[in-house]
Amino acid sequence: MAEFLRMWKSMKPRYQWAIGIAVVVAAWLATGLILHPRHAANDTSAQANTASEIPTVKVRTLVASDRNATLTVRGRTQALHEVDVRAEVEGVVQAIRFEKGDHVRTGQVLCQIKANDRSAKLDMAQALVAQRDKEYDVAQKLYADGFRSKTQMAQAQAALQASRAGQRTQQIELDNTRIKAPFDAIVDNRYVDVGDYMRPGDKCAMLIAPNPFLAVGSLSENDVAQATIGDPATVTLVTGETIMGKIRFIASMADQTTRTFRIEVELPNPDGKLRDGISADIHIPVKQLKAQHISPGILVLDDTGVVGVRMVDKSTVHFVPVQIVSDGPDGMWVAGLPDNVTVITVGQEFVSNGEHVQTVPDTNSGMPS
């Protein structure tokens, strides 16, 4: 060490600076090798990890075919005529002439209210009519002989007409004690029993006309222009029955809350098997277009709530909106996709629009063939 110090002192300053700089550089390089001996190896490993993090999805290629587009509307069955038959006079119920579930005919008596003195009042009104009729005949003869004036003749005629009106009133009052069916129907409910007191407006029974029946639903603003009154429609009930009918009504004004338009499909029901309030799907054929058959399980929503599928083009994910043409137990038909398209069948929930993916064919995706 002493010998090195003597040599160092004997050196010129510029050599001392050069040696000092060389020592510092060597120390810096040595520090880098010690602290980061695997830097290059880590870079290579990171690149490998990045490649392995590219998601893998299963895909299947779909080919479009011609398909009759069908609007499907969720709805329910409804009776065309449904009414609560009500009392028009007051009184005690004397008899009930039906049971729930009975088929009744137009004019059939349902509830009988006690007549009380209504029959006597009708007899009095009929007697008064007979009296006024005779008085009018006498007045006519006396007028012809010059013993009655035109005024007296008019008074006799008015009295006769008033008595006849009174008779009709009493007859109506008596007839209304028999509450009758206004049309052929099925009795769906009864509201009174024998001995109950009824007032005008009280319910006797609920009647439902069995034929024809309706299927009612709501069309969106986008679809209402595609349906026309008189068009055929198929109604599938939740019970599995399928019935052919035709559109009989489309509302001209939208519901203020839902912005949808009421639609009614008339259904034949000759055997009276249809019931009010059964859930139903109304299928309305509208036009022919290119569509693909898919499983509903591959549908996704974008950030705005639009329904679509995720397809892959050149290893990049793209979201494509679709229009549901029809839906059934064997799958769903959708339009809006390219004629030949590769869609993601497994993994679509874990990738996003524009993301790069690796693909493998889906040979057992549950997709409709």
C-alpha cells in the first residue's frame, strides 16, 4: 500500500484523473451485474408471459339461410266479451238459476228478485189504460157530434198516452226483477245467494263469451308498422297449444307509460276450452331475410344494453348487434350478422370489443345445427 501511494504521488494529475474515472466506471458496471444479473432473462420471460396471457375462446362458423321473419310478442289470452251482470231494481233475491261454470243462453234468467207489489202496480196501470182508452173513445164521438172542443179532445188523448207510458214503466220494473244473460256465455262467478238484498248496480254473476277469444299483447314503436289488421298470426300458449288466428285490432295511440301499442289477435274457440289470462306468445310473420340459427346462451349485452354476439375476425373480437327473428325450444334465429361469421360460443363473457384472442373450434357447444 505504501509503495502504491508513492507511485500515485509521483504521477501527473492528468493520469490521476484518468485512473480515477476508470475506477468509477468499473465500479458502476460491477454494481449493475451484481444487482441485476437476470435482467435480460426477465425480459425474455415477460415476453413469454404476455404471449401466454392472450385469452383462448371457442368459436363456431355460422352460415346464413333464408328465413321468414316473425315478430314475437309476449301476451295473454282474454275473453272478447266479459261482463258483470248487475241488478237494475232493488229487492231480495228469491232464486238463483245457475251455477258457476254453467253455459247459459241469451235471455236466460240468472237471478230472480222478489216482485213484491210490482205485479199489483202493473195491474193498476193496465186498468188505468183501459179506462183512459174508453174515455178517449167517448171523447172522439162527442167531438164528432160537436160536443167536445179540440182542446178537450187533446186532453183525452194525452191522458191515454200517459196511462200507456205508466203501464210500460211498471212492466219494465217487473221484468227487471228477472236478471237475464245478455249473450251466450259461461258463468265464471256468482256474487249473491238466495235471501241477499240487492240494490241497483249490485252484481249477480260474471259472464264470459267463449267464442271467439283473444290473444292480446303490446308491439314496440319499432315493430308496430310491420303488422296489419287482417294478417295471420300464430299463438302459442304456455300449455303447449298452438292456435291460428288473425289480427283484429292494433291501437292507434301508444300507452303513455310503456310507449307500446296494444294488439289483439282473434282466436276461434268453438269448444270453449280457452281460458282468460293464460300466458301466450303471439307470432306474426312479417318478411323474409337472412338469418342464423344460434343458441340463446351466446347472446351478450354491450355497455348500452344492446343485444348481440361477439365474433372473431383476424384474431380480434368484435361486438355485433342482432335482431331476434324467432325463438323456440330448438334455438333462436337472429339477423344482422354477416352471411358467414365466426362467433364466440365459449368465453364471450371474459373478452371485450377489440381484444386479441386465440381461437379453437367448438365441436360440442350445444349450438343448434
